[in-house]
Amino acid sequence: MLGNGASLAYVIPEGILGVTVALVMALGSFKPTRTRGVLAAAGIAGMAAALAATAAGVSWPDGTVLAFHGNIVSDGMVAVFRLVFLLTGLLTIVFAYGSDEVDTRDFGDMTAMIAASVMGMCFMAAAADLLMMYLAMEFVGILSYVLAGLKREDQRSSEAALKYVIFGAASSGVALFGMSLLYGIAGDTSLAAVRAVLVGHGFEPLGLMALVMILAGLGYKMAAVPFHMWCPDVYQGAPTPITAFFSVAPKAAGFALTLRLMDLLLGGIDGDAGASLGHGLAVLIGLVSMATMTVGNLSALKQTSVKRLLAYSSIAHAGYLLMGVATIPAIMGPSPDYTGFRAVFFYLVIYLFMNLGAFLVVTRVVTRLGSDDVSAFRSLGRRSPLAAVVMAIFLFSLVGLPPTAGFAGKFYLFYAILSQGSAFFYILALVGVANSFISLFYYARIVRVMFLDKSPDTRPVPVGALAAVVLVILAIPTILFGIWFGPLVDLAGWVFI
Amino acid sequence: MTAELLIFYFMAIMAVGGAVCVVLPPFGRNPLHAALALLVSFFFVAGIFVMLSAHLVAVLQILVYAGAVMVLFVFVVMLLNLKKDELKGARWTPWKVFGVGAGLVMFTKLALAVVVVTEGETPVNLAAEGFTGYGGIHDVGAALVTTYLLPFELTSILLLVAIIGAVLVARRQTGGAS
């Protein structure tokens, strides 16, 4: 366990982000109407520097290091999740730069908020202490509320922000109550101490209840049923680039924290101590997963707003990802197997590319045509061939059709749960496959509208050079990882070695 | 039953009773009365902190919650200035009945679980265990800048960004930089 001074070497990317926040805020206070480009460049440079540092192995120890007196843990998992958060943050700033939904006067503050929120997410993935867990969750939450309400003249945006605050406050209250119960049992906020006491005294019943309450708070972050109600309204009301950010980053952070919590409390625990707790949690998370994907997919069928449709699609994807989290029994016992947890990370990376790509197309359409209705996408195949073709790729990848990356991601997830070999997991896999079929209908509907439906307006819709480049950059991994996913498997291998 | 236990029960009942009065009629009907009921709850929670040797937290509870947060609540109540007919009693809907039922089940389960876990535990004598300055300014301050330095610093960044967020949300869309 390292002291504060020695620990600084393990939070260098977060440090870079902190400097970026300060820099962007300072720059934003000079003539904010003329400096949009400068602010975007500063934000992107900061994110890129942190990304490059992480990729170069800075703050990426070989083993596991407990830093800051055990408040956070630094290992490969933190590093690979940092890559996910930073990439999402960086692309969001690029999206927002080209979108007219974010006022130029707010651009600096928005950039700073995104950088700060990414910093909070990195700490979520690293938290090894209840206090740190809660603080990081609130950090991300409070910044998200502000980001959701950025369009102040739009009532829907204000409504979104308020709904986000109320749901967020209630769910983090429940999670905090659960944490206070764990603290009451253990007399210590460190997860290692909680685990030791739970092993000694048995996990049930208070430990189980506390964990369920914490998972409820995390379920809100992931937008899992029944904590998903805020999701469609917030996604629809927030500016589209921010929606893109919400649909990937906080969700990924919620999953990172869930995986971390499960590993620190139950990972490698011997047979009897946590067996019933682990199996109980697996069934609970499995049921939540089934409900989440079914509700998400069935609700998406009827949507006419593409932003809302993608919101339900992101709920459904939280359901698929939860299948991987449900493999908790595998991480217990003398030879823990983290295949399911790795599959969650693997799928999150693919989801990042395909979902951000789809949202970038929506961002451009909203900016050019002023509507996110499905009818706005009519004839997009002729009006903006590049956008329509890459959108089709992203949507087919979201369905999980081969040869796209979405197929590889789903394949890995299903492989992980089928190798569990119990009846419950077979049923879970069956529900997952059935849901993938349902999802084909609404994704394919957008593709049909883009290529087959006639629009009264046939003028071309220019995407813009920057957006076109980013779209291609996002489309390449969406196809490439479907065929050549070796590097991604290697990266996922860093999630709990 | 010792005197300490009696005092604890008194404070606990007052704290929970105050919290219940915040939402239930007759106090819950009037926002200002509800805020005052919350004040009672805050005070007795502070009392429980004192009994736990958390002196600094008890003082902060009074200063920050009973002081600052309460002023904010009263300020908001006065700002909204709701009329009498806007404060009609809430109606019972099936969902609310379901919610109350679920809450009661949850409460019973939690209470039973707490009883099971605390069975056979005996109180700890802090002074005998060597925690002489426990809960005082010195000990809390030392913990904040050593063991909990990272959460402490992170909180300061969070507060900074939250203030900027609040300004951002409150700022007018059109019209000069003021």
C-alpha cells in the first residue's frame, strides 16, 4: 500500500485531465464567443495527451498496486478503462465542436465538464474504498446533470436535467445507504476490510441487502431496468453530442465499478464463504439483464425519434452487457475465471465505436435538418451517401450481424455465459438471442428509411469534412474488429489478469 | 438499561420522528412546518454523533445542516411561495400503496438483518483501546490530509466544477456576458 507522494505516479492521466480542466476554464473566460476552436483544441489536446500517456504505459503497472493509502487501486483494468473513457471524451468534444446545439458561450465550460467527468470515471474504475466509490459516482453524476441541461432555452433539456437530478439523487441515496450498512458491518470503508469481515462473519443477510442496494445505484448509472426511466427523456433532451457521451461513458464507468466491486468482494473467494451470495447475485443480475434487454428492445420498436430509439437501444445493450456481469460464480473459488468480465470490456469497446458512430450521424442530421425524427433520415442514402452507408454499418453492428464487430462482441459474451454450463445461463443466453432478433426490426427500419423511402426534399446534406473523417475512423474498427479481433482480445486480457 | 441507552433511545426516536413529520401530515402539509420538523431531526442526529464520540461531525452537523442547509430550504420555500390550494393533500394511488408496502417489507428485512448481525456484539470502550483524541478536530484533520487525502482533494475539485456548473445552468442564454 503506497502513501500519497509515491502514489502520484499512478494517477498521471487523471493529473493531465485536471490540468486540462483548469486550462480550458481559464481560456474560456477570455472572449468566450470567439474561442470555440481554441477551446476545442485545448480540450482535445488534453484528452489526447492523457490517452497517449496511458497507451504508452504511464500509470499502468504490471501487477496490482494499492495507491493513496488503499483508496484506489491501479492495475491493467484501470488503464484499459481509461482508454475507453478518454476516447469517448475526446470524440464527444469533436462532435460538439461541429454541432450547433452547444452554444459557443458554453463551449469552454462544457469541455471542462467533460474532461472533469472523464476524470471522475477513471476514479470510478479505480475505486477500492467505499468513500472513493461514492465520491467518484457523485462526481460523474453531478457533472452529467449540468451537461444534460446545457440547452437552457429548450424546455425538454431543462426537463431532462431535472429528471436526471431527481433520479440520480434517489438512486445514489439508496447506494449510499447500502454502503453505510457495509461500513457498519466492517467498521472500515476499505473494500478489502469489508471482504475480510464478510468472509469471517458470513455474508448474509445484511451483506446481501447492502450489495443489492449498491447495485441499485449502479444500475441507474448503467440504465438497467427498473432504473432506466430517466434514460429516454435525458437522451432526447440533452444536446446530441452530450447524448452520445452519456450513452457510452457513464454506462462504461458503471460497469467498470460493478466489475471492480464484485472482484474486490468476491473474486477468488474460497468455496463456502460467499457461494450462496455469489449465486444469489448472479441470478439477480441475470434476471435484471433479461428484463433490461427485453424492455429496451420492445420499447424501441415504436419510437419515431431516432435519439429516443437509440436511448432504448442503449438500455438493451446494458442488458446484453449485464449477461457478462452475471458470471459472478465463475470468479469465485480457487481458480477464478474472468472470461465473462473480459467479455463485458470487449463489448464495451466495440459498443463505443458503433454507438458513437451512430450518434455522430444523428448529430450531423440534427445540425443540418433540425430534426431527429425518423422521417428526417428519408433518402439519406442519396442525399448524403457516406453518412447513410456508415450509419448502416453502425446499425448492423448494433444488431450483431456478422461480419461487423458487434457480432464478435456478442459472440464473446454468449461464449462466456454458455461456458458457465448451468440451466439458468442457457435460458439467459436464449433470451439474449431472441432479443437480438427483435432489435433487427427497429435498426433495419432506419436503414430502410435511409435507402428506400423517398423524401420530398432531395437536396444533398453535407456532413462536413471533419465529421466525415471521424465517421470513417469510427467505421473502420466497427468492421475491422469483426474480422480481426486479436488485439482487442489482448486488451481485454488486461481486465483482471 | 443504562442512562446512555435511555438517552440514545430518546434521541433516536426524536430524530426518526422528526424525519417522519417532514413527509406526513399535519406537518408535511405545510412546507415551512416540514422544514422545521427536519431541523428537529438534524439536531437529534447531531446528538447521536456526540454519543459516538464524533464531536467534530456533531458540530458540523449543526453548523452546516441545521444552519446553512436549513436556511437554503427555507429560502427556497419562500421563493416558491406556494398558495394554499396548491398544497392539497396527496391522493393515494395504487403505486403509492405498492411503494409503502415495499418500503415496509424492506424496513422489516433490514431491521431483522441488523439484529442478526449485531447479536452478541459488545460496546467498545474507546479510551481503553487508546483512541483518546477520537473524533476531535485533530484526529479528523490528520486523517483528511493523510489517509483520505485523495478523496479530500477530489471533493475540492468536485465543488469547484459544481459551482461552475451551477453558474452555467443559471446564466441567461441571451444578453451580454453579465
